[in-house]
Amino acid sequence: MPELMQRTPGEEMISGLVGNVVFHSEEDGYTVLRLNARGHSKLVTVVGTCQAVSSGEWIDASGKFVKDANYGMQFRANYITVSEPKSLDGIEKYLGSGMIPGIGEAYAKRLVKHFGEKVFEVIDNEPQRLLEVEGIGESRLKQITESWKEQKKIREIMVYLHQHGIGTAKAIRIYKTYGANAIQILDENPYRLARDMHGIGFLGADKIAQNLGIENTAMIRVGAGIAHVLTEATKDGHCGLPEQEMLDAASKLLEIPMEFIREALEREIRSESLVNVSVDGTTCVFLSNLLHAERSIAYHIRRINATPKRWPSIDIEKAIDWVEEKIGFRLSHSQADAVIQAICQKVVVITGGPGVGKTTIVDSIVRIVTAKKLDVLLCAPTGRAAKRMSETTGKEAKTIHRLLEFDPKNGLFVRNEDHPLKCDLLIVDECSMIDTPLMRNLLKAIPDRCGLLIIGDIDQLPSVGPGQVLADIIRSEYLRVCQLTEVFRQTAESRIITNAHRINAGNMPELKNPESDGDFYFIPVDTPIQAVDRVIALASRRIPQKFGFDPIREIQVLCPMNNGPAGTRALNADLKSVLNPSSGEKIERSGWTYSPGDKVMQVANDYDKDIFNGDIGIIESLKDQGNGLIVNFDGRLVQYEQKELDVLVPAYATTIHKSQGSEYPAVILLLLKQHFMMLRRNLLYTGVTRGKQLVVLVGQKQAIEIALGNSSRFSRWSKLNELLQQQNH
């Protein structure tokens, strides 16, 4: 059955025999091959995405000829289909390509010589006849027939997927996810794609479902649409939505009468995949796993708080005097109280903004507890935050995933209720960043006897994932909370610190620039184009010349969003062109060009490489023949194969959300009215507090006013606050 070729207006088509395959990625199908194209006197280089392809196969491709600066003329294909070769020469090349284990070049010659053009028919229908060929015995016959069946199955699946409008790249991913069962799974429930495969989503699965003939009002479609609405809500941090809001969103998405949506909702609730729950008197629909996670958090907080510590007696007055002597200065009243509470209470929360002494408090607590020969563990949600914690305490801190011994093979944590952590006190920093599922897993692993110290800034941006764990814990008033507000003299002169606290209080920061050198500046602009020009000038010339910061390693550009003329994507392209113009060496991947000297960010946790989401490095060099990169992360060289480059993005500019848990010597913060969808007080506050020595705010005063007026500390739909309050009664 022929595959359907997709061709858009203005594209060319070429066909021919594959001469040799220069590169083929099993991961995503990215392919470079040399083609004996019909109508062309010379071999044509074809670049595109296709299923496994071998020398001698016939391909049809649609696309355009382009001239690459490094590799010359290429045919860039957006669609490639593959079929078995017909000529004896092509058949021999195909069989000898290594595609079929058990057949190399020598056996390919023998098979073609013996069976001629009927060799494929023989392998399909009379495989025992292969024993007629010299050198092929029972074991080799078995190897050849099994691998031939697998290749044939792959091809059948690819044809099926292409016929239903699925492009080659997605088809390869679908086959890798479902294997030989792909056709059966898609026939039964194509909406599984939205759940099982990143990047396809409900709309992609819905398009495939329509091609398969599934009706708009089918319950399988409506249930998937409801799940999609709630899953999308988790991207905004919600654990659920008000029922009517969810129904309205599903109706808009599915474009069907409301009675079908209500029927599907009742089915999902009966199946317990969704739950009806009241939040502040509003009837909501929650994803069951998230409500269970919030209930688990409440249970474990109560469990840990209710059991006594197994600590030796500590004379708290002597301990405070001793630690003040060790650190060389006296603790303030609020600092001393926080230390006392952490020593005396089982579970304590410490919260406050910059400059209020949280670091000193943690250092003091660690000194006192370790002096008593107690085991202390320190952790934070990100590698950057854990590293900073280690630097300030002199004691190793780990990411939560590392502490809980996350196993990426099965997606589970080794440490849990049955195999808890071994410690007398666990200190968790940057808790505003911890989402509901991760907090559940952390609390499950804490033994009864262990004390718990929760530290975070409630006014920073909440977690990227669902929930507002720190805010809900504080709002519930179930635990003892030490709210630090006193800004210390050594930091009170910093305009970064004072402006951060002004922002937090809803007041306009001091925008008048200092007459002499300072650490906070405001550069007003009128348009996005002007803003981008100012940012480039500041990053490339003005800040390095005036303050001496390295433009790539020490200056970080932050803005609210990725898209638009003043978003990170455009800024990264502009900043790269100025700070690190492309040399001859480069790799292209996912629309980005990477060169030695580029600043990049890891956007997914990699526990094998010990590199985490948000870590920033500099590309040291390209690997041999451009097959990957070597990135320098704070002096540690990490290798990436070409197929792994999707986890790296340019990082000259990044979003404020991505900067959480990090600090940079100098920050250029861009804030415009065009960012209005994202403008929140906690966004502005988080951006300003990322700068250690210098913050330059480039933007519009009206944008700052919008952000200040949009306070959203408790803006997410979650139940944890009420669940903890219930424990009080």
C-alpha cells in the first residue's frame, strides 16, 4: 500500500535510489542521505526526517533546494517516504546495508544471485528456501526472518500513520512509544497520545481521531477534552478548576452541546479519575491524583509534627551565646527567635524577603544541631539553590530528587515511607518553588523522629508545577511560622533590597537613578524595539565598561515571556549575534544554532549527567564532526550527543520563571506593557531579587504599575490550606 505524500504549494518533489546514509537518528528520525535522484546527474544531499532508511531503497521527497553556508546545496525535505527497491542493484544494496541483521554484503550478493527480483517474496512467503543459499543455516535463518518481520511491521505502521495524516517525525515517536501495538492502540483510543506523548496534546490527538472516524460527541473524545482542560489548568498552577469554569472551557474546546460534557464529567467522576470537591465554598473539579497528593501532604505534616523529637537536651540560651561567638556577631531578636523555634519545635516555617537574615539563621541552626552530633540533611528543589545552600553553610546540600534517590528508569523515588531518610533534622530551602507532587514525595520519606525546617519567600513566584504549597501551609496557620521583616543594616543601603521590599508592599520602587554608583537603575523606553536596543547596548557595552561584568558569564537578561519581539526567543537571537557571532563551527537543532562560546541552559533534569533544569553553562566545543557538544557548567565539562540537544536552549536571555532559585552578579530586567498577560507583583519582585550586585530595569513605568496592582499571592485553586485547617479542629 503506497504512502501518501504531503506536498504544499511552491515545493518540489524528487525521487530516486538512496546511495548512502550519512546520518540517521533513531531517536527522532533526523536523516542526511545521498540520493541518486531521477533527473539529476550528480548525487543530491537530502536532509529531513524519515523512518529507518538504507542504501538501495527508493524514496520520494517533497521540499526545497537551499544553499547551506557550510555544506553547500541541499534538498531540505519536509516529507520523505520510503519503498522497497525494485532493481537488482538496489535490492542488493538494501539487503547489504545492515538493515536486516544476519544479512551483510556477502549474503546480499548470494541471495540476489540465487533468487533475483523475487528475493523479498521468498523471505515473506517461503523463508525456508533461504537454506538453499550457501552459508545460511537454521540460526541465521531465524535471525533473518525475525528481523524481516519486525522491519515489515514497522513499515506497515508507518504507512498506516501516514495515511491518517501523521507526519514522519510523530510517526516514529508513536512507534517508539507503542511498538508493534501502535495500530491497535490508536484504533481503540487515539487520545492516549495526548497523555502518553509530550508535544502532541489533545488537539493533535483530536485531529488523528477525526481521521480515524471518531465522532465529536463520542464519550472517549469528551472525556479526553475534559482531562485536557484540567491538565492545561495545572500549567497555570491549579490543582483543579471551579466546575462551571471547567465546563465552559470544555464546551469551547469541544464545540458540542453541554449535556454531552456533563455526561462525560459524571462518568469520569464515577471512574474516580476526577473528583468533585469544595474550595472556599466553590464546587470544583480536581484531578484525582492532585487531590490525593494534597491530602497526603496534610497527613504527613500532621504525622511529623505530632511525634516528639529524639534529640538530646539543648540549653537554648547557651546555644545562642555559643553560636554568636562562632559566627562573630549577635543575632537580632527575630533571628534568635527563629533559631529557638527551629530547635524547640518539631516543624517550623521561616519566611521572608531578601536581606532579612535567612542565611544566618540556617547557618546558626546547622552549627548548633551538628555540635550535638545530630544528623542534618539539607536540600532544595533546584541544583542552583542547593549549591548556594552548600556555599552558605559549608555542608553538602542536595536537590530533592537527588536526596530522595530518584530513579529515572521507572520515574520513582527510592526513599519513601518504607525506606525513609536517615536524619534528625531536614532543612528544605526555596520551598516556594516546590509543587504539590514533589512535596508529597519529600514528606513521605521523612521519618517520624525527624525535625523539619521549611524555608522560603512566600512573595516570590509560586512553583511552576501545580499547587501553592508554601503559601497554603503559611495561610493555614497550622504550623509555627517565623515571618522575618527586619532588613539588616549591612543590606539596607542596597537599592536592590529596599526596592524589592517596596515592590513587595505594593509601592513603586525608587526609579530615580543615583548620582553616584549604585546597584539599581531604571532605563525608561517607549517601544519594544527601543527596549531591545537598550538591552543589547547594556549587555554588550555599557554594563561591562562601567562595572566590569563579563557580558556572557555574569550578566543575565530576564523578561516575563518567551514569545514576541521582546521575548526570550527574539532576545537570544539578537544577543547571540552581538555577543557571540557564529563562527564556522555550529550545530543546528530545533531551530537554534549552537556555537562554541554560546550560553545555554538545561531545561530538563538529567540525573546521569548530574545536570538539572535551569543550570546554565557555556559551550566549550563541538564534538567530532559536529555530532554533539561539550558544555562547561562551572568548570565541569558535560558531553551531549546530537540527539540530546533538545534539552538545551540559548540562555543569553531567560524568563523570570526559569530564573527562580538562581542569583546572578548582574541582571537586566525587561518589563513592558506588551507583557501584560504575565505582569504580577510577585513576577517583578522575583526578577529584581535575582540580582546580587546590579539590577537594571528596562521598561515602562505603566508596566511596573500594572504589575504592582496585580497581587496574586493566593491565586491558585488548591485544597491544601483547608485540609491543614481541618487538622486544627
